[in-house]
Amino acid sequence: MSAVRLDVHAREPFADGHRFDGAGAYEVITATAHYTVDPAAPAHRPVTDLELAGNPVRFSGDVEILRPRGRRGSPGPARRRGRRSRRW
């Protein structure tokens, strides 16, 4: 399964912008994630009747992401550990 698109609908402060000790403020991102699945993939064999849906199978789902709000120019927590966040 792979996500092919993320449609962001809203970005809002979490907890009215409250800054948590040691972590700072957070934001809530509300979005719809769109996925594509190959019914012939071995990992999807347990899904009943998936092969009847066609190829590829596409579906979507609602997503809410709680994300730290970094200061301008400050790398986020994932980048500080030497990893980069996945960009959609």
C-alpha cells in the first residue's frame, strides 16, 4: 500500500496554542490521505475479495496529524536526530 496524495484541509493550533514544557506548542493538521493498493501483492492476499475490485485499488481516509510547531528557522525534532521528515 502506498499513499499517493495528502489533501490538507486545515491547520490549527492544538490546545489553543498552549506551550507544553519541554515540547512547545503543537498544531493539528486535518487532511484526506489517498492510497493505492496492488491486489496481486502477497501482503494483500488475506483481504477478502480484493482481487474483484480491479487493479489498482484506490481508496482514501481521513487523517489528523498532531505536529510540533517549531520556531522559524528551527529544525523539527526529526531533523535534529539526523532524519528528515517525509514530504508529501
